[in-house]
Amino acid sequence: MNAVPKVPANATAQDILRLGLAAAQGPVKLACSFSLEDVAIIELAQEAGLEIGVFALDTGRLNEETYEVADALTERYRIKIDWYFPKHEAVEQLEREKGLFSFRESLDNRHECCHIRKVEPLGRALQGLAGWVTGMRREHNVTRTDLKAIELDQLNGGILKLNPLLDWNEAQLTEFVEQRRLPQNRLLKQGYRSIGCAPCTRAVQPGEDARAGRWWWENPEHKECGLHRR
């Protein structure tokens, strides 16, 4: 099990990545959902010459616009994205037994769908890694206010989990992406601020937080898919 390095209070995102990579002493990959956060992390890693792989979870229900960002990133950076998919037998059984929108009927049903489409594939994606990188920020939601820059992921074998953008705010992130003309999801210009699976994502209203459009029928404290259980 890796030791969590001490992260200075004034550490930059690139500092956090460097510290995490050094402490991991093995392969580290970014879990990429093609958000502004993930695009910014790829840019920062490339700029600093840091070797971070990239993997993505194709749930089978992503927006077309999300795939467009993936294509733009591979074109811009010439990077390889390792795609992971849910097991088709589990998806078939879920949809045959409960239909296509069971996740809207109860929190348990939604967790079941997320487990099949995201959590189980994530487990496979993390096999053999010494650490992984996320685009999580404290500003996102009440479920992320106690986020640490680098932490042990006890639920995934005790590997390191790096959150280099934890203290970035949305204005800072948007400015970074736009100044560098980085790829971004076209849905962001339509009022979307956090984009996941198409049926579980909508545009937000003025004054709502960034993740209000995710699973909007649920209470804020429930708005995680299981990838970032704490």
C-alpha cells in the first residue's frame, strides 16, 4: 500500500500530479469523462511532461457530444484512450427485467444501474494501477467538500487517488479551458454544467449548483454514482 505524500497548502494542480505520480511508484491513469476538468488535467499533464494514461467508461448511454470531445482529445494530443464497457449480460438482464428507465423509480434502482454501467467497469479499469486521477472539485457538491488532494482509495485496493483540481472554482476552470482553446462539450453552451449519461443529465437553472442537473429527482446528498464512495 502506498503512503500518502504531504501536499503543501499552496500546491498547484501540477504539483499535486507530480507528488502523486512519485508516491504511486507505478502506473497512474486519469478516469476521463471528457468534462472540462478532465480536459484541463490532460492539458496540464502534457504541459508538464507527466506520464499519465487515460481511460474512459462507455456506459452505453453517453451523449453524442461526449464522444465528440473524446475524438477531439485523441486528435489534439495523440493520446490513446482505454475504453471500458459494462458487461453486456448484466445490461441485458437489467433492461429485460426492469425496463430502460428503472433508475428513476428508486435510489436502489439507480445505484444498481450505476453499478452495472460504471462501478464494475471502473474496477476492471483500475486493475494493475498504482493510482488514478479524478477531476473532482470541492465546489461540485455537498458530497465533495472534504476532498483531499491525494488520498488512499481503500475501496480499490489502497491505491492512490489524485484530485489535482480540488480547489479550482468553475470560473477559473472555464477561463483556463477557453484561453487555451481546449476541446469542450457542446452541451455546456446549452446550460449543462455536469454531464454524465444522457437520461440522467439535464441543463441547470440559474442559481443552481453545477451538479443540480445530475439525477435531478434525488436529494443533493445522494448525487454520486458510486465511483467516488468515501
